[in-house]
Amino acid sequence: MSRSYEDRLRRVVRYIHDNPAGDLSLDRLAEVAAMSRFHWHRVYHAMTGETCADTVRRIRLHRASHWLVHTDDPVDVVAARAGYDNVKSFARAFRDSYGVTPLAFRKDGLPGTAPLLLKQGETGMYDVEIKSLPDQRLAGIEHKGAYPQIGAAYEQLSAVFTSRNLWPHARGMVAVYYCDPSAVPEADLRSLAGVSVTDALDIPDDLQESTLPGGRHAVLRLKGPYTGLPSAYEYLYGAWLSETGEEPADAPSFEMYLNSPMDTAPAELLTDVCVPLK
């Protein structure tokens, strides 16, 4: 792992450890990591194997375990110091983690260390290139909800392009993903089912017009069914970024579909996963 990414991870873990009752939101932790809010959580999850929320909970409870054993502070004071609004939620979280109540742990507890977790085991290997991509003008329909269900938005988009004879202006299918599915509830995920179009197209009012800025991008080409995309993202945001030291820009990732499941076997599908770089 590059020192740059190791330093970011350690800086964030140290900040959580030192500020258990402070602002530990994703936005704040991204600031501490000095990384784009679009990508920080996905990078963290890919490199450590746990979400930022998991780490916050683990470290808060670890600090609380020390205070229970080494101080005489009442449990409600320990709960507040650990960032919990009330004793009931603290006690439930503590029991889930340690298997006993805070008072029982105070009597018999022997807290250990809270190490920085780094993901163990092998990850798949993929071909990744750094490419300079042009600006892309998109006509699309927003999708809210589970990413694999974006096909419903594409069905609507296809109907508009077909009924209005807009396909001559199409240059490719592009999906833009604005949220990290490991950090945002499924119902709140936002994405755009889009078609890259020519400048000559007068985009209908009922379609959303947007522009994907060009520039340096990490491009991972996946060959195979779309079910392989999560593993591809994990490799790109984890092993590849840490090995190269490259840093994502403050812009969402997107996918370019080079063929279609309508006329292509799953094993032959080609998808370019694109992450903007600084």
C-alpha cells in the first residue's frame, strides 16, 4: 500500500479515536482524509473491509471499554464521552459488541487494543489504464434506488429515443453513479441512466441534460456479466489506487457500456468502469 493511502487511513482512525463524541460524519472524515467526498468511503471500505460507520462504532465502544475499567465515571457519562445520545442505545451497542452489559464488563473487563484494520486475502486482478477522456454530453433519466434496478430507467430512456428517432445522435450508453452503495441506504441511492449524444441534438425537456467532464480517468475494462461489477469496483478503489498512489477527483464514477445484453451473451459483455482522477 502506498504511504499516501496508509497515512490517510491512519489519520482518520486517529481522528475517530481522539474525537469519539465529535463530528464523525462521512463528510468530516473525508475532510480529515483530504479526499473527494465522492470516493472516500468507497476507498476506505475497499482497503479495510469495513465501512466508516463500522470503524466509528468499533472505536467508540473500544474507548468506552477503557473508561469503564479505568475510571469511576457513571455509565451515562461514559456513554456521552463515547458519542452516544442515551444510555439505552449505548448499552445495546456495547452488549452486541462485547456480549455483556457495560456494568458487567466494568466488573470483569480487560480491554485490549483497537488496531487499524486492513483487508486481508487475495483480490481479483483487472486491467486498468489511465486514459484522457473527452467531455461527454448526456441525455438521461434519473434513477433512485438499488443500482441493479437502473434498467427500469434505461427502458424509459430507450422508449423516448426510439419513439422520437433520436438514436442517430447517440454515441453510447453511460450510467453515472452518485453514491457509494456501502454508505448510503439502498432506497436513497442516486444514479443517472444516460446516453452520450451529439451537440446537435435538441434534448427533450423530459430528459435530463448533463455533462461528464473529460480529463484523466482510471478505466477498468470488465469482460463478463454485470454481476462482476462490485468486485471490479473493489479492486479499483482498493488495490489499484493504493498501489499506484493515484487519487480520485471530486466527481462521480460512471460506467460505459460497449455492447448490450439485448444481443450479447453475458460472458461477452464489455463495460468500462471509469473513475475521474486528479
